[in-house]
Amino acid sequence: MYDPDQLRTFLAVAQSLSFTQAAERLGIRQPTVSQHVRKLETAVGRPLFVRDTRTVTLTADGEAMAGFARTILAAHEEAAGYFTGSELRGRLRFGVTDDLALTPLPRILRDFRQLYPRIDLELTVAQSPNLLRRVESGHLDLAYVKHGAGGGYEPNGRLVRRDPMVWAGIAGTRIAPDVPVPLVTYQAPSLSRSLGVQTLEQAGRTCRITCIVRGVNGVLAAVRAGLGIAIFARSLMPADLVEPPPSAGLPELPSIDLVLITNPRAAKEPAEALTAAILGSNAPLKPDAG
């Protein structure tokens, strides 16, 4: 009943509240955007937007259509993926650190499942040391983990990228150079925790563990509550956190490697397919502020 192209155009306008921005995002002309919206409004028999020379707002029916459009397009893409996707099948047990799970990686996994609907993907979220042990014990086929920079994960590891570690806190956090650094950390074993403590010790600074958590949501909650600072890979630091100013006197942290580790005993083709999807994605792995 509803044309997918018209629905995509409608959602682009609904998200930006701008016909001009929607046209730029979709790579089409603005008159085409207006035409798609007009045809969709004709199909539903109700106005979806209230427009004047300066503003665009959704009507109540437009709000409802936005939800329907997302559902319709998702079903459309799932059906297309099923019938046009690869014949590759099997089970793939994939592990990922929890901070990477808050990035666009879930979108990459969703696209992978649409492209390979016959692969049964099982996801485990945990800290890097735990995931590495599960790969070694044969309980995972592939893991996306953080590793100390410089290698040591060959021959079964593939470097995705090298990322500097940074201190992160809420804006306005003050750390005097002559007092212990308040740290929010994961429970041991934790790569970021060990690197942070070791770096401070080498610089002659002491630290005080103010909060120990199991997952990244706990880290974010504690830091946002002002309990201390944490350590993130720079590309994974949420947008609402900032690096402390130079006056804090914090030493520079080392870099880490983001690595895909493959179980050599795993089925080769599913693991290689997901590895290629992650390595080939051009989307920056930047987490949301929330």
C-alpha cells in the first residue's frame, strides 16, 4: 500500500524537520522530496506535516506514520535480506566488550543478519579478558576485544585500529596535582584499569579507586555522578564527557589495539564473513552520549 521510497523520504523529513536537509541526506532534489511526501499524504488521506515558510512540524497522524514507516521498512528490509541474502549458514558465537556494544556495532550486526539470515548469531557481552578465555576454551568463535598495543594477538588476531586511551570526566571536574587521582574502574582483570594504575605509578602519582563496576553503564553512571574519572579509548569516549585540563597534571596514557580474535577451531566462513563486515564498515565507532 505504501511505497518504500516515499516512506524513507517521509522519515528523513520527520527526523530533520527540513525538506532541504532531507534532500541532501537522501541525495535527491527537494522537489522530489515534496512529491514523495505529497503522494504519501494522498495515500493515507491525511496531512502528515504542518508547513509554513520557516518551520516544519509533524501532525499527530505524522507521528503515528513515523512509527508505522519504521516497522514497514524494517519488515521490507528483512524480507529482501532473506530472499536475496547469502546461502551461507551455520552458528557463529560472537563476543564483544560492553563499551563497543554501545557504538554503531549493533547496526553492523543487524546488517550482517539481514545479509546472512541463515547464520545463527549468538552474542556474548563481557570484558576483554573473559572473552579471550572463552575463545581459548572454544566457547566463542570470534571476539572483538581491546588489547595492549603492539601485537601479541597473532596469528589469530586481526587489528581493526589502534586507539589512544584518554582520561575522561564530566565538565568542570577538578583534580589537584598533589592529591590521589579518583578513579572509576572495572573490576579486575581489566585492561584499562591496569594501564591507568601503571601509568600513574610510573609518573609518581597515586590513585584512589572510588567505584568498581562490572560494565560500561556503571562506569558512565559513576563518572556522570562526579565520583571520579575513568579511562576510555578516545574514539569510544561519550560526547558528554571531556578530558581533564592540563592543570590536572595527568600523565599521557598509552594506546590500545581494537582486535578481532578468531577461534582457529571455529567454522571458517561465518567468522570470516563477520570479520569482513566489521573491517569493511566505514561507520565511525562513536558512542552516543546516553
